[in-house]
Amino acid sequence: MKAKVHVTLKNGVLDPQGKAIEHTLGSLGFKGVKQARQGKFIELDLAETDADKARAQVDEMCKKLLANTVIENYTIDIEG
Amino acid sequence: MKAKVHVTLKNGVLDPQGKAIEHTLGSLGFKGVKQARQGKFIELDLAETDADKARAQVDEMCKKLLANTVIENYTIDIEG
């Protein structure tokens, strides 16, 4: 199964990469950008064939490695 | 409007961050990970209210700043 994981900074956590994107887009002439936030997108190819088990496994991976749950949120999408 | 941009490395391009995730997950005891790839996820908040114009604008942003189209693919989702 394939798992897609989005890791994003929690609201209120300073996002220097997002700020850099905002400023650079502004200086390139894109004036209508109110906010930019940058997160991570991780695609995993899993041997597990059961969707529920795969989700539980990926949830563990997020907690142990992929996300810093103090400052980051994560979402998991499992695909067949 | 909100735009969600995924920037991923093209197939065949070496992904050191993905390899690091693979190896670290393996050493943490997650044995069923066949492949991991890491990309970027960028959320933009745009003043533009027309979905087609917003998409065209974000496409330009990707080409000029957000993605390196030599080695990266990008996808754009526009939300109301």
C-alpha cells in the first residue's frame, strides 16, 4: 500500500521557510499572496496490505520519526 | 482562495532525505517500508477569487520559484 503523509507546522509556530516564500514571491511581482506556509510531504511504499494496519503503522512512524508533535501536525492518507 | 502545492522529485532523481527516512525507519524496527520519498508541501493564501486565475498564478509561482522543474514535478490544488 502507499501512504501519503503531510507534516505541517501548527498554527502560531513561526515558519521561516514560509516567510521566505512570501517575501520572495512579493519581490518577484506576485502581489496577492496573503500567507505561505511550507510543510513536508512524505510518500511511503509499504509491504502491509491491510489499510487499517498500514495506517496504524504509519501513525507510529509519524510519532517516532516523521513529525515533531510538539510543533507539527500530521495527516495520513492510505491508498490501495 | 487557498492553493496547495506539492513539489516532488521526479522519478530517477536521487532523494537523500527519502533514503534517510527509509534507513531510519528500518533501524527503528519498521520492516515493511519498501520506499520513502520526501517532497515539499506549500500552502498559499491568495487574494485572487477566481479559481482559474489563481491556478494560473500559482503555476507561474511554481515555475519561477517553488519548483526546480529540471528535477521536480509539482501539482496544484485550488480550494475555495
